[in-house]
Amino acid sequence: MEEYKTTNNPFEDEIFIKIMDGILEQSHHKTNVILCAMGLIDKEKEPISYYTLDCAMCYHTYKNMPKTEDFKQPTKKLIQRIHKNIEKMKNKRK
């Protein structure tokens, strides 16, 4: 079995991509479906679900951004937001 290696860029992480693609498929790739689901979740009671969906929104945004020279800074901000979401989820599990 091949060893899994993490990367600092979630958009290059095969497991992150598979999970996010699954969420996007379930939401029919519609932003409003994800946002409505987030609105129904109490992020204090269900932080993992909430922040996972927030990561899915970041991934959805990334996938739909034009890959021009100007997309590097917005991509960096999306990556930072995902890292913050992951840290929040880790802290809630403790």
C-alpha cells in the first residue's frame, strides 16, 4: 500500500479533493445548497459538519475561479481559510 503524504495545499491533497468532490456531488454543485445546509447547522453544536461545509465552499470557489495570473492571491486566501477551518475542527475534537 502506498504511503499517504499530506501537502500544505489542500487543493493538491487527494483525500481532501475526494471528500470535497463527494460533498459537491451531493449538493449538485450548487452553492445555495451548501449555504442552506450551513445555515441549518449550529456551528457550536456541530462544528465538524459546519467547517467541513465551509471547506467545501472554498473548494467549490477554487474550482470555479478562472486560472489566470490574478488567481494566486485569492487561492492563497482560500487555502488559509481551509487551514483555519481544519484547526477549528481539531480544537473542537479535543
